[in-house]
Amino acid sequence: MTLDDVMGELERLGTEQNRKTYRRHGVSEPLFGVSYAHLGALQKRIKTDQALAEALWATGNADARTLATMIADPSRFTLAQLDAWLKSARYHGLVDGLTSHVASKSRFAREADAFFERHIATIQAGIHAAKNRTREAMNTALINIGARNEALRKKAIAAATRIGEVEVDHGDTGCKTREAVEYIEKIWARRAMGNSAGVTAATRAAAKKAPAKKAPAEAAARQTAAAKAPAKKAPAKKAPAKKAPAKKAPARAASRS
């Protein structure tokens, strides 16, 4: 799809109700108000297209930029470009999308646990004194750190317990700040259920493929029964009908001759 194709479709899919909702969440113009369901459908059609992602980002349109983060190729980013995108993101939702879809999957993402451990300490020390939306971002970061591995899970839960309730003003929306300990545990519970379901499905699939073997005793019993059974008699053929005896010529006829 070309840039004009995508922008035309985004404009067609936008609604005033979505624009009102997005404005309440801090999204600024220009925007069409496209639902995330429609953005996801577009992403599936386009898949990955870095050139188109860069063109969409350059429009400055909120919906176009959100879609750009979804179709971008993290491996194609330079550090300078990634930094420029992050600095030009004007609202927290776009920062979240750019972080999860691009930054976290790029070659610049740090993998060492020590990096995340330092941020746990930073979050714990400063979350309550931070600005409103920063508190929300820090709480979300703590949850994501706790979801990385078992060691960080324990450290993040310990920090979240010490932090306690995080108050965030979400304005005129129905959004709520997630309770970190509870949400981290939910992530790990879903992960465990997914692994269990995968093992069960694999076991069932293997059982379906394997041909069922007859028990030796059962097979032997059937063979013995077959040997003892009397052979079936061929059906008896019916005897042909008897011919009627030839009639003798009358004696009168014999004397004439």
C-alpha cells in the first residue's frame, strides 16, 4: 500500500467518538480517530514496511504514527532515528507503542538484568514524587520488568510491595492504574497456563497419530475362537425336478400297424 492509500483508509475509518476518547487521553491533532482494532487489521495487511512506516511518521498524524510503530522494522533503526522518534512522540500512548513495538525489539535494547535492577531502585525511590503520567509510566515499567524472568519477578514484587498504591489521575476516562503485584502475578499465571495447555495439546496430538495396538491376550483369544468355530457348510443344491414318464401308445394303434 502507498502512503496515500493508507492515509485515505485511516481517514475513512476514523470516528468522532474515537477522536473525543483519544483527546481525553492527551492525543493532539491532527488525528482521524481510528480504533486499535482497525489499526491492527491494517497492520496484518501491510505486515512490515519500514519505508512506509517512516512516511507515516513524517505526517505527524496521530493515527498514522501509531500505525507506523506497528509496521516498522526494528532492525532498520539507527540509534539517532530511534531517539528522534521518541523525542517527537507527543503523548504517552504513542511512547508506549514505540517502546513496545520498536525500541524493545531493536539491537539497542539492553538485555542484562543489572540494567533493570537499577531501574527498579529508581522507580521505588521516585515514583510517588513524579509527575502524574510519569507515575503511570513508572508503574507500567515495574510490571514489565517483573515479567522478564523469575529473578526480576521477585525483585519487582518486593519493590511494588514497598511502594504500595500508586495514584494516577486519568481524567475523564474509565482507565485505572494497574496494581503492580497483582498484575505481575497474573502475567506469570497466564504464562504457566499457556505452557500447560501446550503440553496437553501435544500429548493429545501424539495419541491421535499413534495406531492403537491390540492387547496380546485379546488377539490370542480371538485366534483361538476362530480356529474352534466350525466351518460353514455350503448351501445344499436343490435336486432337479423329475421328468414325467413317457406315455405308452394305446394298444389299438399298435395292432393297426
